[in-house]
Amino acid sequence: MTEPEAPAADAVTLALPRDAALVAFDFIARLVDEPDTEAQGALFDHPAEPAALWTLVAAFEQVLSEPFAEDYRAVLEAARARLVRDITEGA
């Protein structure tokens, strides 16, 4: 049996509620997918910023199966509703 690969010394591990991860994934993917380069220019101060966000999208894609499901839009809407509910009830 092989040992799991240890994270790189400079890697960061985040723990998020799944609903927050789904909502963040969808938002960030739409943000960096913006075809209007003028709009992106207004959003980003440096080319490394969208590159970092694409890295985050790729990391989400490795751990989330929902974005590839047929009913993704419904799953996303349910996650959004739960996240808002949880935040407003906790406030």
C-alpha cells in the first residue's frame, strides 16, 4: 500500500462547509470566465490575481462532484439558500 502524498510545505489547506465551497466555486469560476477583458482589467490589479483564482477553481474541481452533475443548477440554488439561511439565523 502506498502512503498518501504529503502536502507541499508551501501548500495551504482550507476547510469550508460544502455549501460555501459550491457557492464560492460557482462565483469564482464565473468571475474569471468573464470574456470582457476590459471588465477583467477593472477587477484585477495584476495578472497573478486571475491566475490564483483559476488555481482555486481547479482545486475546487478536484474535490467537488456537484459542478459536473446534471442537476448542478438545482444543487447550487439549494446550497445558496442554505448558506444564506445559516448566515442570517446565526446573526
